Amino acid sequence: MYTAFYGLREKPFALSPNPRFLFLGEAHREALAHLLYGIEQGEGFIAITGEVGTGKTTLCRTLLERLGAETDVAFLFNPSRSGTELLQAISLELGLPAGGLTRRELGDQLNRHLLQRKREGRRVLLIVDEAQNLSSSTLEQIRLLSNLETSSEKLIQILLLGQPELDAKLDSPRLRQLRQRISVRWSLSPLGARDTQRYVRHRMQVAAGGRREVFTASALREVHRRTGGTPRLINILCDRALLLGYAEGAQEVDASTVRRAAREIPDARERGGLRRGL
């Protein structure tokens, strides 16, 4: 494989999350600051949107690390469910019984639990991933959770993560009440050209255990041009470019290698074609 050829100890652009490779670009740092502020201030609703592969999951993992052990987190990965199923899933995530209870019983149990956690000085955060898949009725059920509060603060904070379709859904007249309760709403943008270069170099350095310059400056510019700064697409393209460079015995990966690698990746090929047509 190309790892030994390029002096790497492991693959630098694996798609599976690895905290050792964590890189936060400017957009991610700004989003994280807004998230932490909203949660620490006890804001009820927060919504973060971004295209597939822009780093929402990475941002969420970093957020959880920064919040510390005093926060209980209920994380819903598959939110396409009814109101009752939603309450059951939240209950199970928080270690509460859920079987055989009605929606009202589930709600009452959750309220008692949240009050107890508040008395213990703990924070409860509900994170809903892929929230664009939620029906309007389920989103309304989530809004009702924000009614669980004391005289001075919310008992549960809610973070919605989703693709841009979530923005369109939140802007619909039917969800006006929910939209009005969202205190922090942030659209996560891809990496800029400079951050794309830093991202690639950072991952190569981690994989090599030290500074390792394999991608030329022109190659890094081409990577950004082909990917638009989307981290997941950067990983796919750079991995393919390293493999192609290895197959050709090239000690460096230059712009032409990146362009040839992009031909095998539909999204990168299309971006390049669009840019040439402008």
C-alpha cells in the first residue's frame, strides 16, 4: 500500500472518525463557539445545518468533549419516528424505562427526571442528527419538550443537526412557533482554500508522526478546486491521489495527479467541470 511508500504509519484520509486527526477550520471554530455559548447560557433550541460531509459529526463530537462530564446527552441517530417513539427513544438514552408507557406517562416521567437532574446541578442535552428527516409533527413534538422548564430556565436543551433541507423545513409557516424558539441557528460552510491546505497537511503529519510534505502547493490548490472544501470529499480525493501516485512511483503528488484521481470520483469530476465552464 501507499502508506509505507510515502513514509506514513497509517492511512491519513480514512473516512471513519478518529479524534487524533481532528481539525477545526475557521467555520467549525465559529460554529463551536456559538454552540458552547448557546448551551452554557441555557438556550432552549439550537440548529446546525450543512451539506453532507461538511463536518457536522466532527463538530458534534468536539462539542461533547468540551461540555464535560456534568452533561447528560441523549443522542438520536435515526429520528424518523412518531411522537411516542421519540419520547421512548429519549427515555432509553437517558436510562429511563420506556416499555408499556403511554405518551403522557413518558412525558411526565421525563419531566420528573429533568427536574431531578437540575437539582443535582446537571445539564441535559438532546442531540437529533439527520433532523431534516423529521416530520413536521415530530418536530412539533420536540418543540413541546422545550416547555419543560422551571421559572427561570429550560430543563432540556435541544440541538438539531441536519442537511440544508432542515432550513427549508424550519422556515415553513407550520413550524413558526418552533422557529421562534431557536436561539442559535448556524449554517456550516465548507473549508476555505487556506483551511483545505492546512487540513491536508495536518492529516498527513498525524499519519506520518511528523512533518511530511507529499502534496505540492499546486496539488493542494487543485484539491480545494475539485472538492470545494468539503472534508469528506477531500479525504476521498486525497486517498485516491496517494494511491495513484504510489502506483506511478511518484515521490510527490502534484496537480496533474489530483486531476487524474478526480476523474474516478463523480463529485470531484463534476466540480472540476463546472469550474472550467465558468
